[in-house]
Amino acid sequence: MKSTKSDDVETRVGWRMAGLAGEVVSHVLAGGLLGWLLDSWLDSEYWIVIGLIAGILTGLLAMIRGALRLHRQLDGPSKRPLGAKKGDNGPSGEQS
């Protein structure tokens, strides 16, 4: 079975999305681990929660940035306004 170029692109996109998911998980685990270490070192009980929240926030930020970067790479150098479809007339009446 011969693979087409669109299949290759879809496979690369899938692997990149899986990498983004792995990155989110690693941020949450790292935040939880750092919180747990601080809790055990300072003999407290709240740093793990702070670490997990920080890990979730940084993981989501990394996922959003990665998804936007992937979107820009897939969309290419486009000058269309947000929401405009290919072939729509812009405000000046030009074809994009």
C-alpha cells in the first residue's frame, strides 16, 4: 500500500499532538513532584497542591503555544483574516 503525501502530513500532525499531550502530563507530574519535595522538606501540606496547580497551568500554556505553532505551520503564510475562507473576497475586493 502506497502512502500519499496527505497521509504523511496527517501522521506527523498526530505525532506532534501526542507529543503535546505528553508534555502536558510531564508538566503536571513535575509540578506535583516539586510540591511533594517541598512538603517533605518544609514539613507542610499545601505545597503539593500549589505544585500541581502550577504544573497544570504551565502544561496548558505549553499545549496552547504548541497548538498555535502547529496551526501556523499547517496553515502556511496566509494573509487571510481570521475566519475568512480561501477564495473569499477581502474588504478591498481582492481574491486571497
